[in-house]
Amino acid sequence: MAAPVEILSRLLWIRDAATLPDQALADQLGLELKALAALVNAHPERFPETLVFHLTAEERQRIPDAPVMAFTEAGAALLTGLVPDHEPALLALLPAFAEARHLLTAQAELSIRVQSLEQKLDMVIKVLQGEEAEGASKDRSIGFISEVELPRGLKARQRNTPKDGSHP
């Protein structure tokens, strides 16, 4: 059975999906790369482009040792029934793929949260050091408000209140 760590080290993030390159999938199943490609090409209706990506030239340029195809978890599951001799390996691979995909997604979510917290911390540090923070009002001072700045209704109530503190 493939370990999630082994699968995780071979996953690629392509088109907003965790994918396993064709060579990695073939290695896990004990198939030749040509045999895997032949299966996919022989059954195009079974392997839609949304689940099995045929990488573009631009995508292959950005990825070292770029594959020709990349399989999402569902794309790999579609091989069930087509590789009867390798079915146990495939059935062992799918849970490991799911766990590795989950780890990769969780890592990305944590990265976004950490980045957001770093931005907030930078803003707090700037304020504490006396620098202007983006979006903060420059004219507002901390402390008491002068009588001129009081809301109109509040000033009127204060004028009607007797100085001894009793209500009229």
C-alpha cells in the first residue's frame, strides 16, 4: 500500500486540483507509462478532461520532468475495472491519494491564514511604532473630545441638565 507521504511528495497542483502525474500513477500500479496512456486514449469518454488533464505546452514548461497527463483522485478511480490485474494496487492507492490531497489542501489553507495574520501583525506593529497604518484616520486623536466635536443632540441635553445633577 502506498503511504500518503510518498504520494504527497509526487502530487502536483494543476488547474486548482491536486493531481498525480502519469508516471507516478503508473509506478504505483506497476504499469508501463505507455500502457496507462493507451488505456486513457482507448476510453476518452471515460476520462473527461476535468478529471484527467492533458497538460499544455505552457504547463509542461513550468513543471520539471513534466508529465503528459495528470490524474485527479477521481480520474485515478476511473481506472477501476480497466486494470483487473492491478486493481488491488489501485484500491490501496486511492485512500492514500485522498489523504495526501487533504494534507496538501490543509497546508494551503494554513498558509493563507498565516499570511493574513502576518499582515494584521504588521499593521499593529506600525501603529505601535507611531507609523501611519493604511486605512487609519490621521486626524483622530486619542483622548477627550472637545465640546465642539460633541454630537448636537448630546450638547442640547447637557445644557438642559441642572448643575446639581437632578433631572428636570
